[in-house]
Amino acid sequence: MTSQVDVENLDTGYEGLQVVSQVSFSLAPGEIGCILGPSGCGKTTVLRAIAGFEPAWRGRILIDQVEVSSDKSHLVPEKRNIGMVFQDFALFPHLKVEDNVRFGLKAWGRKERQERVQEMLAIVGMLAYAQAYPHQLSGGQQQRIALARALAPRPGVLLLDEPFSNMDAEMREQLAREVRSILKQENNTAILVTHDQNEAFAMADRICVMNEGTIQQQGSGYDLYHQPVNRFVADFIGQGVILPATVETTTSVRTDLGVIDGDKVIADEPGAMVDVLIRPDDVVHDDAATESAIVVEKAFRGADFLYHLRMDSGIEVMCLAPSHHNHKINERIGIRLDVDHLVTFSRN
């Protein structure tokens, strides 16, 4: 399938300081991508380069198979057919909702403008607020209007720069799902920048995990969680602990919790010491288990508890258990491993 966005070996930065190195990814038409990483990793710099606000030092960027940035060419932002949704929404406070949405449609005919405004307000569920001003709306409502305004001119690509960061965690995830639904309805190609993995999981088809200016791994949320390629991705995506282990065979290791079998060949030789990633959902609370551990911390999450457990060896693990298994701090409970994805890291 032909891609709509191609970033190829991009290097760029600010004022002579390189921030991004050898970044590459592609998005197909209608695909939603996400650049996920901690503050300062370079993710917004990549977005600004795609938008045309920063030049490409090396490598190139293509939109609809047309080169828009390289060390030899630079198409100005307004000619890239890109829409943007910013962290602060950037709505015009003196304009009513419908006028904010209409703002980017000046080149359209009057009838087409009005039809498109009505269509976008309906899509984002804000028709009833057409005559309201931005200050009369909640943060979530303002976000929907900012999205409607950005999508109204039918941009080829939509860029979203930390658009939910000013909201609480529950609202962020809910809005991410809503925005995904709207983008899919409009068949828009989009790139989200965020530091919040739950936003990324809720919204994106493809996630690029960045750290220190480079992409560490890209793929679906499922792949990143269950098959991280290095310790950074394992630590940044989801929760878990790293346990010492000894390679038993080409596909199994021995830990303090017993032998773990996998379906992939381990790079290290049998007998070698490695580290193994254990997620909370890999540890099952089982009163009949031969292994046990002491509850040192617990967090109620509604449907389940997240327990932090200390084994007799001193090693700590995390365990997800149904919420009717309500154990006290310092209580001993039985545990066993149920690992579907064996992830090991060599010791350098």
C-alpha cells in the first residue's frame, strides 16, 4: 500500500544542536501514528519538522509521495496540506464556535463553508454549541472544536501535539478514544505526540517509542508491551520488574519463581545469566502454589488489586489479582508464573 507520510533517516535540531537522529517511519492513508516518549526525547521536534517549522538537516520527509523536506528542499508549512491541533487548542476567544470552525475555509464557497461547518460540528457532537464562545465550553468541548477546525479544510495529514495534556487522566483516555473514532470516520491520516502511553494505546494504530532523539522501537501497543526490544521500552511501556535468570535451554530460563518457557530462541547460551521481564499479569495469585510472597504494597483499581510482593529471596514482583482477593499488608500469599511472552535481556 502506498504510504501517505514517509520520514526517512531524519536528522534535525535547533540552533546548531542536534535533537533528532536517524528517525524513520511511514504511515499509510487513514493510519493513526503516535510518537511516544519522555519529555525532551525529541518527539515534538519530529512533529515540527513534518509540519515545516524546522528544516531537515539530513534525510527527508515525504507527504503523498512528494518531498517536502530534505537538506536540499523545504516546502513552507502552508503548502503542505497539514492540519494541527495544539496543546492549548489555540481557539479564537472572540469568535463563536461555528466561526472558529469556519476560519480555515475562506477559499470555499459560502454554501460549501456552511455545510462543512455543520457537518464537522455534528461529527464532534457540538452542533448545539454553534453560537457559544470558547470560554463557555469545558476543556473537552474546546478540544472537540479545535479538532473540528483542524479537520474542516480536509487536510491530508493531521498533527496533534500533546492535545490532551491539560486534562485529568480519565478525560485524556476518553478523549483519545473519541478523537480516534472521529479520525477513522473522516479517514484521516494523523500523528499524535504524547508522553502518555494510555493515550497512545487508546488512539494509535502504530506507536514509535522515542528516547534521546532516536526511535527505540515501533509497532502496535500489543507488540511494544509484550515484545519490547530493549530495557528502555520494557520500562517505559507498562509496568513490570526485571528479575535475574539463568538460561536453561535455547527457549527457557530459570528464575526464583521457577522455570519459564518461551516460544522464541534466546540469544544467550545455556548457563548464561540474563535478565527477564515479568509483568504484573504474568504473576498469578494462587493459594495452592508452592511459591509464596509477602504483600508490601497494594493499590485498589476497581476490578483488581495491583500487589507489590516480596519473595523470601528479597526479590520483589508485581501481581494483578481480582479485587475480591483483598489481602492485607505483610500477609503471605501464594503465587505462580503464567508467562505467555518470555522477554530476556543479555547482561553486557
